[in-house]
Amino acid sequence: MKELIIKKTPNTPSVILNPETGLMKIEGRSIPENPGDFFDPLIEWLEEYFENPVKQTNFELNLEYVNSGSSKYLLGIFRILKKKHEEGKACQINWYYEEDDEAIFSLGEHYKNTIRIPFKLIEFM
């Protein structure tokens, strides 16, 4: 299975999904015009990855802004992680937010309370 890499644009975040290390990173602004076009390949990749994942999967998100369409797809990704976690696969979500970014912090807190798998809210300056 190949690593999935998507370069950052003004409207979409960078994505690095590494099947060999289990490190998944999404960073930047997520305001795609058609979120399905952006997120569907990520979801397909994750479903294939979890057929034979590494011992520990770490999902790191450092998002500046998330529109409602992206939020829906992120929840879908987190539901995949929750299902796999319940099946015994080790999954950790690290949600990064800037010190004074109440909106991104609140969104992360919402996901944490909804998904209920290992989920860290990590503040940075």
C-alpha cells in the first residue's frame, strides 16, 4: 500500500497518510468547495489501510479552519477510527489548536466527546 500525500492549497489541508508508520497528518485550512471530492479518497485509503494496519495508528490534525462540509467528513473519518478501535486496533487522535482559537478547540472537544476513543487536545502557541 502506498503513502497518500496531498499538497496544501488555500482551500484544502495537506495530507500525509503513511501505512508503514501508522502516522496520519492533516494540516491547514479545510474549506473545499466539494468536500466529497477531497475526503472520499482519504476514506477509501483508510478503509484499505485498516485491512492490515500497523500496531499503533496516530492521527494528527492541526487545522486552522474547518467548514461544515469538512466537519461532516472528519466525523466520518473519526467514526472509522472508533470502529477499528472497538475491534481492537490501537488508534490515537491528536487534535492541535492554537492557544486562543476557541472555535477549533471547541470543535476538537465536540469530536472527543462524540467519538470516545483516545483523543488528546493539544494546545500550542
